[in-house]
Amino acid sequence: MNGDKVDSNMNSIPAVSLFRGIYNRVAKRLGVDPSYVSRVARGERKSTVVEKALAEEVRVIRDHLNNHNSNHNNNHAPADQKRKSKIKSRPGEPLEA
């Protein structure tokens, strides 16, 4: 049952899906057309308000990704801590580094 195996390429899908619809979300928030937001993002049009809204939306996504990675990484002790925790001295024997 190969369908049960996790594909390493699947790790990037959630991040990509967070960016999907960014122009629509910004356009809806500002009451403008998504194509206008797209043109501002490409540099074809100039709008400080749209640029700030896009930057804020990207910041929110980045924060979400950073928090997700931090939460995931906190579940695992660093390799050097794992090694140290396994080393035990015998009574009367000093630990060697």
C-alpha cells in the first residue's frame, strides 16, 4: 500500500497553500480588484496601501510558518542533549568528556 507512505514533497504543500489566494484576500480587505493587487505586486502599478497590505499578509504567513516550525522542533531534543542524557557514570567513576 504505497498510498500510506509520506512523500517528502508533501512537506511544501501546506506553505504553498497559505500563499494561495493572497491577492484575493488583500483585494477583498481593501475593496479592490484582485488583478489590481496582482499588478501592484508585479510593479506595474503603484499603491502604498496595497503594498502595505501585501507585506502584512506575507508577514502573517511567515509568522505562521515560523511558529509551526518552532512547535515542531520543540518536540525533539537536540542531538547533543540526547547523547548527554544517555551517558551515565558508575558510582565512583568520573565522567569523561
